[in-house]
Amino acid sequence: MIKLACLLLTLLAGLTQVCQAAERPNILFLFADDWGKYAGIYAEIEGAGGINDVSFTPNIDQVARQGVTFTNAYVNSPSCTPCRSSLLSGQYFYRTGQGAILQGAIWDSEIPTYPLLLEDAGYHIGFTYKVWSPGTPANAGYGGKKNAYTKAGGQFNGFSQTATKLVQSGQSIQQAKKTLLDQVSGNFDSFLAAQEKEKPFCYWFGPTNVHRKWIAGSGKKLWGIDPDTLKGKLPPFLPDVPVVREDFADYLGETAAFDAAVGVILKQLEEKGLAENTLVVISGDHGAPGFPYGKCNLYDFGTNVALIAKWPGRIPENRVVTDFTTLMDLAPTFLEAGQVDVPEVMTGKSLLPVMTSSESGRVDPARNQAITGRERHVAQARQGNLPYPQRAIRTDDYLYIVNFAPNRWPMGDPGQVDSETLPTTDQLTNETFVAYSDMDASPTKAWIIEHRNEPHVKPYYDYAFARRPGEELYILKDDPHQIHNVAGQVQYADTQKQLHQQLFSVLESTNDPRVVDEGRTFENPPFAGE
């Protein structure tokens, strides 16, 4: 009898393990390059009057209604490679070796990443387009080329360029869109076709179309986004002029294209009967490129991103959460969902308890701050290939930034702007490296530089390019767009000191080289210098 009981217990334990394995969800991560917090759902949540009044993202909005929307999601670093290093590894970007910089990045294969851990645990993994780059080897942390599914085509990454050419060749706008979206569906189909039936999947869709360049006027022509509808809705650090409005409308056109791709992939899930057991997460790697305060900046415009998730039956619908998170929390989230142990080295904390909670608002009181930072973006942005080192802490009430080298130019050296002959409009619009090369070339960048000596434009030029003090402090209830620095003012001295202590406590406890070795690591080769 005892032997029989033991046998039954063993069988039950084995059955439980099989059931648990069968319940592991598919994981679908939809991650757009250079896409900030732009989706129509955020206008509904945070109120009208801003850019999201004009955002056209019906598919993403539907996912939000079917699941949970985060309002305080931040990238750990607003630069492609370090952001993705953090996301893949579940660690602060500064802990990822040469993954902490953009140009010159080399991946350390000893760092565990969630996709490879899931693959080891029996997941079918794959990606389409960009995961981790620029860097060597490309898309490290996701297995590289062997896990890439792109044979159906990559023209979606140049959406406005390719669609415009197709229309010029005689296709209708709808036909042109379908041509590109068929590539998206074809790549996902090939990934699913390679899946062994008993395995759950983990798929990363990483288009780069939201990254510059775009065809001027494409937002209106391809998506009906009229630049004039942005009048009065741009944040105060952007000039509200026709050139900038059209530039941003074109950017929103690329987010609309990303949304259309999201819709195609979700439809495939439904048609194949996979939607019910798939955790869907949608986000982007930092704010808008080629605009002041965006990409490569620690202001909200550069670091605050969309984060939306659904999982039928597990994530309650139509919830809005204000818990603070950085995207490094996604690695332990995906591992916990896949029933894989989270490595101790990961500094991120799983969001699964917050996602699956029935509560809205602040679910976990401990999630009350986000830490962000940056080191080197474009290698030659400054003489000596030096970084622009920053760290920041964002809370409900404050944004506090430390600029470790305030003598340097935050967006890179002025370059030809300081020469006798100003670069041409075409150069400033299309060639990032002619001036301030940590800001992507753009019509907006060109307009601000060319009009910089006009009194009413000078403040915008300073927002974009001027040197910054060693410390910045913004009181968010009075200054939500973070343009009035109150650091050094007597009435905020205690707040500034407290935030400094909070920030450095995290940096020191997580061994940030910028702090623990006084910056020597990031100021010398291979992180800087020749």
C-alpha cells in the first residue's frame, strides 16, 4: 500500500509538471525603434490637449483595453543599444560592459539574457528585424542570425520611403500598405511554421521604421495625419511652426504603420488559435529622434515610453497602472511567465504581480521611482570620443538629473555650426554628423539651427543644444515639461539633497562604474578615447 501511494504521488507530481509546462504562455513582444509614449489610449488616460490627440493607433489602443496600460514606464537609457542591453539582460545598462554604449558596443556572452534562458527551458524563440544593434555581434542575446525570421522581406523598416515609391509606381496607398504588411505577416508565419507543436514560443518583432529617416509629408499622405492638427499641442520646448509640425506628423505616421503591423500580427494569432495563451507586450526603446528633449535625453520626452500588455484570463482588462518601471523589468517578467528561475544578477523585478493584479493606480507602493542614465551614443560626438555621462531619478513629484561633465556639449560638439560656413539645410536635415551628432539629423534640427540667432528661437536652440549645469531639478506639478530648472534654489535644497541620496544609493548598491570608480571606466578605452 505504501509503495502504491508513493507511486501515485510520483505520477501526480509528474502530471503536475506536465500541466504546468503546458500552461506556459507564448510571449509576443512588439518593440518599435525610437517610439516614445505615443498612442491614442494615452490621450484618453491623461487628458486631451497634447500630441496623442493626433496619434492614430487603433490596434494598440485595443490591446490596452483588453489588458493593462502603464503610465510610468521608462527606458533605463534613451539610446538604442544600452536600452536593449538593459532590456535583454534585466540589468541596469551600466552593468552590461560594452553594452552600455552605442557605437563601439560589444556584447558579453557571459551575461544571461531572457530569450536564451527561455530557449534553454524549451521555448521556440525568434525575432524579426532589430533586437540588439548597433553592436557586435548583431542581435546578440537572442541567438543572432540563427533565430532571425526575415525572408519575407525587410522593406517595412523603410515604410514611408517604400510606400511612397510604390504609390509613385502606380499602386494605391492601400495596395502599398498591404505589400509591406504582407512582409510582416510572412515573417511571422515562417517563425510559427518552424515551431514544434509542444513548445511555447517567444517572438520579438522589432521594426525600425519609426527611426529616422522618413519622407517629408508622408504622415498626411499615407495616414491622413494633418500637421495643422498639432498646432497648439506640441510641448513648449518644440517650436510650433509648420516645419516642426509636419516633421512630427510624419513621425506619427510611422507609429501608425507600426500599429498596423501590430494589428496584422494579432490577427494571425487569433486565426491560428494562439491568442488565448499568449502574453502580448508592446513598447519602444526611447523617445522621438531628431527633436529637442527626445532621444539621448533624460527628460520624460526622451525616457517615458508606452508599455501595454494583455494576457487573456490572466491580466484583467481595461486597467491603468501608475507603478514606476524601467524596461529592464521585462526580462524577469518574461522569465516568471515562462516558469524559468530569474538569475540573481538581474536587477530588474518582475512586473507579473502588477500586471495580473485586479487593482489599478499604484499597485505596488515600492514602485515609486525610476532610474535612468546614459554614457556614449555617437562615438565621435565629442572630441576624444568622450561620453556625456548622466544619471537621473524620476518620482511622482520630481525629476532630478546629475550631469557629471557639464563642460561638455550634451548633444555633441557644435561641429560645423561653429565654422564660418553653416551647413546647408539639406546637410542638417540628412547628415547627423555635421553638427551636434547625438541628435539625429532632421527638418526640426535644421530649422532650429538655421534660426538660432532670432530672439524668439534662441530658447529652443538652448533647450536642444546648450551646455547644462551639474544638477537639474524639476517640480513636475508646476513644470510637467521640465523646462524650469530649480536646482540650487534655497527653497528646494532639502529636496535636491534627498533625491541625490536616493539616486546615488541605487547607483552605489548596483555598482555603477560612473560612481564606484569615479568614472574611470567610462572615460577610457574601450568606452571612450581612441
